[in-house]
Amino acid sequence: MVTRVSSKNVGIHEKEKISILDLLEDLRSNKRFREVGAIASFFGIVRGTGKDGKEVTGLDMEAYEDKAESVFASISEEMKKRPGIVDVLIHHVTGHLNLGDLIFVVMVAGSNRKNVFPTLIETVEKVKREATIWKKETLSSGESYWAEYG
């Protein structure tokens, strides 16, 4: 079940508190869903190597939750103003995450693929640039450090 925070469209959640099926149901509950012909989604997961090529065993994600949710809501509303876009969901996980764990979900519903794919990419990039979220990488050596989120 999705943990409801300030809106069903956006949220910061603890590990394993995001359900992809529930997010799809949230999209279906939109009163404009009959206009939807495509849903594009992005699932960010913990990968096993850092940007410097070192082996990563886990991440610790932290967020200034109120600010991050406000940024998510602003981005979602901005993207929904685009032609053909019906809904935009943005959800992120905090806490300790292991290799392969889900970190970040963006779903864009719109009239067709030509609308949703560019909007999905821009939404992900804006969240990476603007959200008050931090990640700490833990390496196989035991060393850990705060890394750039974007």
C-alpha cells in the first residue's frame, strides 16, 4: 500500500512502502483517465557501482520531506500543463537501501507516447536537480560517503 503523505501524486516514503500497482490505480482514478492512451514510468533502483566505478553495497537516502514533497508537487503541476499530459506521479524512498531496492518512481499518463516520454525524462531530470534529497553510498570496502544525488 502506498503511504499517503500530502497528496497521492507525490510523496516521500520508507523502504518498501511504495506499491507500483497502487500508483497505477491512482492514475486510473483520475477523472480524466479516459483521455489516457499511454503511461510511461521510471523506476530508479540502487545499482552496484558508483559514478567512480567503485562497488556499492547500499545507499542511505535522506530528504527534507516537506520541501521535497513541495518540489515534487510543483514539478507535477508544471508537467500536467503540457499538451496531452493528464497526470504525473513522483514518489521517492528514504532510509537504508540495498542493491536492487527501489528508490524513485515517476509515472506520466497522457494521450500518447509522443507526449509522455519527453515529459517523463524532463520530470526525472528536474527532480534530480531540484529536490532536497541526499544519498550516502556505502562501498564494499566499508567506506561510505555522501554523493551527488543528480
